[in-house]
Amino acid sequence: MAAFRGSMIGLVILGGGLTVFGADAKEKETVELRDSAQVGDSTKVLVTLKAEGLYRPAPAPGAAKSEPVKPLKLKVETRLEFLERVLVTDPVGKPGRATRVVRKVSQAASAINGEIRPTAAVLRPEVALLVAEPRAGGVVVFSPGGPLTRSELELVQGAGDPLALASLLTDKRVKVGDSWTVGDDAARSLSSYDSLIDNALQAKVESIDAQTIKIHLEGNVRGSVLGGEGKMLFEGTLNLDRAAGRIDRLHLQRSEARKPGAVEAGLEVKSTLTVTRQPVEPSASIPDDALAGGAAEPDPQQEQLLLISPDGKYTLSHDRNWHTYWDDRRLTVLKRLDRGVVVAQCNLLNGPNAGKGRHQDLKQFRNDLRSALGSRFASFLGEGEVEGDPAGGFRYKVGVQGREGNLGLVWYYYLIASPDGDQLLATFTQADNQVKAFGDQDLRLIGSLRWRDAAESSPRPDPDAKPE
């Protein structure tokens, strides 16, 4: 008997210590964590976000900066559901990682309530077919069907995008109890920060069985979004489907404190982010002919955003560096950001109707500008009519050099009139040392402006409306 027992011990030792029994086997099992795909793979994805807390709004344009602004209670709910099909995978750097997908959205809606002005957003049917791809700054989403509005973009390009989930995982084999810091791409995606200051979000293998690897997430991320610095705390779990090689569920509690930025208000909110992914058969709702002719290829024109004026009378398109800071039926304010810093501002102010085929007298327009600028005025830089809407109308530009304290400024003013006499005053403001970098951004934006006819020009939906 002694010899028999000794031979068994010897076999275990000769096996390199890898032979374990019972529960210990699962504890010491090492596994590879994979979130990979093949071209043509299709999944059904649901992303939901619920948040409550305080919103610290910026003063309205023209309000005294010293005037205190009361924080307002905030409640947010968003829901995004889509079918996704993989178009391209990475053949070299991260084999099996999807680098371009097409999505067909079945539902995309958000509702913001509380003490703030209620708002609701939905995705227009004509832009429900989307293309998404990961880039250096995060996942970028656009529609081959036409430009998205800013509110639509915020619906479909938000926290927890499936294309960023893979960087939650480590490339090393792991066992129960092993931990690591998640990748920066995932930290940006889960927080929606556009830049990171510190990433201390940790992942830890909680359990392993034949079907699922469960991973616990906990830690914090510091970063900024549109110039507003914040810190977000996380705690939650993700499940990895071993057979599919795919993260199929993420559930995350988030708590954030963020300072006001150049565009965004300050926030103190707690939220719950949930992402689920289910494999499905390739769907006829994503027809191949919809992507013919390179429609799924990146195109700067497809990534432009559409602005519809609050009164519904005009539209314009702009690149994604312009952000809406304020909009109401009288005034829309856009700010242009470069790495979180405002480099230009555009005010779009509705004027009185001048009568069909008419506009304000140009001499009076110049005099009004000089009078409004007062001591800030230095000189006129030039003026003249610019190319207008193909449907007709009038557009006139005046450049002005001036100063605000020690800062040299340049203003570009546009007097714009529709064929029916509706008037719009567009004002671009920038520091004089930004003029070269700014280039012809004003002409691009104004050149895209189109007046809408009576059938199209109904005001935007009532902000009190709720999504279906």
C-alpha cells in the first residue's frame, strides 16, 4: 500500500503540479479572454442609461457672470436598440477585433426631465442605418442616409459602445482572482470623456465556468469632456460568453462629479449603464445594396451634422467641432472647440421680417454694427455680398477688427435674408491670432444654410413631448 501511494504522489509531481481536483481546478484554471468577431457576424444590441442628480447650468447669453445659477434636479433615460453586422475586422494588430460595423436602429430615444426644461430626442427613420468604427479618439458613428443632428449623434454615439468593450479585457491568460487596469479606449467609452487624466478602473476575474467568465469592475476615471473636467466612480460586472468569444452583458453603476466646461454644464449624477448583446442570424433589415458604392466608407461629408433652427425656418450643416451652447426661438449659439478650448463662437440671431424680396439697408447695417461694438471697434476689414442659397435670398458679409481689453478680436457679420424677407444675423467671433487656423469655416457654415419652404418649416417638436 505504501508503494502504491508513493507512485500516485510521483505521478502528480511528474505532472508539473497541474493535476488538481474538485473546486481547486476551477480556481487555478487559466483562460484566454476574447471578444472577437468574423466578417458577417450579427448581433442584437441594447444599450440603456438611467441617471439622476443635479445639473449646474451655465448663465444664459447676456446674463451677468456674477449672478448665481441654481442647480437643478435632473433625470435622464436613454434607450438604443439595433442590429449590428461586422463589415471589417483587424487582420494584424488585434486579430478578430471589429473595425467597422453597420447598424440598423430599431429604437433610439432619450428623455430628460426634472427641474430643467424637458427635452426628448428620437432618431429620424431616414438616418436609422448607421456605420460605426473605432478611431484614436473613440468610436465614430455616421449615417449613409444623411447628416445626423447633434441630438441624434448623442443618441447613437454614447457610453458603452460595443466596439470599445474589447479593451476592457487583458491579452494575458488569467485565472480567478487575477486583476488588471482596463484599456483607455474602454475607460473613455464607459465615461464618455473625450480625454483622460487618470485611469484607475480595475477588472478582476470573479468566476469561471464552462459557459461564462464573470468579471468585476471597480475604480475611477478622471478626465474631461468638451473642456469640463470630471471624475467618475464605477462598480459593476461584465459577462463573457466563452463559446461565442463575446462580452454579452455589461452592468455598471456610475457616480460622477463634473465641473462646467466650455459647452457642457456641471453635473453631479448617479447612473446605471447596461449593455446586452445577443447573436442573431444575418438580417434582411440590413440590405447589401444600402452599402453599395462605398456608402460604408468614411467620408467627411457624411460625418457633418445637421442643425435645424428651433423655429424650423432654416437648416445648416457643420463639422463636429461646432457644439450647440444655447438655442431658443430667437438665438442659437455655437462654439467651436479645439481640444476642449473654445477657438470661435457663432451667434445666429433671428431678425424682423423685412418683406418679400427685401432686407435691411446695408448702410444702416454697418452703422448698427459700429454702434453696437462701441469702443471695441477698430476698423472694417472688408465687406461684400457672398454666394447665397440656390433657391434665392440675400447674404452679405462684413469683417471687423477690434479689441476686448488686451485681446485682439475679429468679427465676421452676415446679414442673411430669405426670399420671403425672413432675416438672420450671423456673428462669428474669434481671437485675431486664430484667424489663420479658422480659415473659411464661416463661409462653409453660412454656405450650407438653406431656407425651408412653408411645408418644411414647422418648429422643432415640443420639448415636453415624450418619446414613444
